[in-house]
Amino acid sequence: MAFQFVRVELFSRKGKEGRGTGFVFDEVARVPSASIHVRDPGTPIVVHGLAPDVLRELHDERTAEARTEVKGGKQRAVRQDQNTLAGIVLSYPVTMDEYRADLEVVARVLDWERRSVAWLRGQFGDRLVSVIRHEDESHPHLHAYVLPDDPAMTAAHLHPGFRAKAAAKAAGTQPGEDDKALSKRADAAYKAAMRAWLDDYHAKVAQPCGMTRLGPGKRRLTREQWHAEKRQAEALRDTLAKAEVLKAKGDAFISTTREKADRIAGEAAAARAEAVKVTDAAQAAIVAARAAEKAARQRAETARTASERAARDTRAAKRLSGLGGLLRGLWDGLRKSKVAARIRKAVESEVDELRRQATDAAIRANAADAGRREAETRARNLRDNLTDTGRQLADARQEIAALRPREPAAAGPARPRP
């Protein structure tokens, strides 16, 4: 296995040496005029995001709308020579013949491709708009395209080296440093940022795929040393692959175990909820039963009390004699219970009428008795007066008879005087 290859480059519409954004889009789409370096141009394969023609339209539309601020606060369209596109090329170190002949190599290339796209997304996020694979050159490789998301479409912000260099210059000179020293320090920042960028790609993509960080030439390795390092890289790749398989199995086991635990926990929670629901229902039923029992006891006690009162009232009523006593007993009994109160209210008018009639009868009786006594008195007085009058009349007759003269006796028998 050879060493890694990844390169980032910026493009403007005007371009350098005829390689502007238009040419870049033609080359990735395999337009014949831009693909003379390819013996037999093939069809580009979209791995992520947009197809080449849609990518071109999106870039041109955003660039036409892009504005930059000049002195005085005015807005103007961006210059033709401003970089508005970042292109990244990534290559896998096997020939296309090896790729087509061995399914294991195909699987490795696809694994490298998956890791590369994931790494690019981690680097650029949503600004990564397209990744396209070419299979018509010497090695399988990817073209990735990144569009700026700022209003001025500044692609320099997407390049890790240029970004670090611009930050160093923006910070200004340090004490005892002139412009030349500042420029030198900015170049060193550029190199350090690019080295860190390549190291990150190696750790996350190249090393797991069995590639070395650098080739033998730059490090002056002998052929034997280089082959030994390649064997070491391949062994590391196989070890990492096995580790990933084990990790995947472990993750699957953990996931399955977690799912079972979650399912059991869910079932337990549902059972607890159902138990709580049943317990609450049972408790509510017990409370309702107790309340019903209490109400029933109260009604029974009320009925018993009413029955006892009615019995006492009945016995009391039986002991009473006469209409007045019976009414008084019934009335007093009716006062002593709520049931009797309703009955008393119903017969109250009749009782009042009976009372009124009794009162009227008593009044009439008293009046009759008084009249009788007065008549008797008058009769007695009249008898007494008649007796006195008769006696006086008799006395008067006797006095008259005594005063009347005697008549002479006649020859015949005497006739009584009238």
C-alpha cells in the first residue's frame, strides 16, 4: 500500500492559466474540450451532493448575487479574480486495473471513499456541496467542491493554510518584528496549518485504510525500508479493520442489549403504571363502598329512629281519648320527626280548620249556656213576680170582699153574685 494523497486548491472565475471555475466544472463533468488528458472519458459518479451541472448553476448564481463592501460603505459585485470555489482532490493508491480485478480492492476503495466523505463533512459541514468519483484515469479518485457561505463568496476562508496565514498577518507584527519577519511567520503558520490538516486526514482516513503519511522519496528511505513500512501500514490497516469489526459487533451487542433492557424497562414501567391504575381504582372502589356503607347505615339509623318515633307516637295517640286529645297527641308526635314534619305540613290546614270549628263550637256553647242561664233567671224572676202578683191579687180580693155590704136575704134560694 502506498502513501496518502489529498490536495486543496482555490479557483476564481477568471482563473490562472485558463483554469477558472468554468474549466473546472467542464473537467469534472468530462466535457471533451476540458478532458484531453483522459484517453477514454467516462461518466462522473456522484458520491455526495450535487451533479456537476447543478453545481455549476449554484456557484454561478451565488457569485452573481455576491457583494463586497468598498470604501464609503458602498456595495459592489465581487471581482472576477476573487476565489469563489474550493476544490479538493483525494486519490486512492491502487491502479484501476487492480480496482476492476479484485472485489476486495473494490471494498477497500469504497471504505476509503466513505471515510473521506465523512472527513470532508467534518471539515466543511454544509458548505461541502458535491463529491464526484472518476474511474477513467490511472487511480480511483474523488473531486470535492466547497462553496463559501458568506455574502462576498470568499473562498480563501475555506483553505486551512490561507486561513492561518491571514490570521497571522491580521494580528500584526510582534515586538521586535518587521514586515519581513511577519511575512515569514505567516508562511510558517500556513505550513503548520496544512501539516495539521494532512495529519488529521491521515489519522481519520489514510491510516485506517493502510496508507502511510509520506512517501519514501522525501524521507530518503531505501527500497527495503519502504516495503517494510508498507507492510507495517497494511498490517495496521488489517488490525484497525478487525478492531472496527469487533467494535461494530460490540456496538451491535450493546445496542441489542440496550434495546432489550429498554423494552424490559418499558414493559416494567407499563406494568407499574397498570398496577398503579388498578390500585387507584381499587382504592376508589373501597372509598366509594365505605361511603355507601356509611350512607346505608345512616339511612337505616334514620329509618329505625323514624320507626321508633312512629311507634311511640302511635302508642301515645292510642292513650289519648277524645278528638282533642287525639289531635294533640298526633300533632305532638308529628313534630318530633322530619317525616312527621312533611305530614304535619300537609294536614296543617285541616288541623287549623278543626281547631277553628272547635273554638267556634265552644264559643257557641258558652253563648248558649249564658242565654240559658239568663232565661232561667228571667223565668225564675217572672215566676216570683207572678207569685207576688197572685198573692197581692188575692189579698186585694179579700179586702174588696170585706168592704162590700151584705145584701138582704130573698124569698127563694139565694143566687150567688157574680
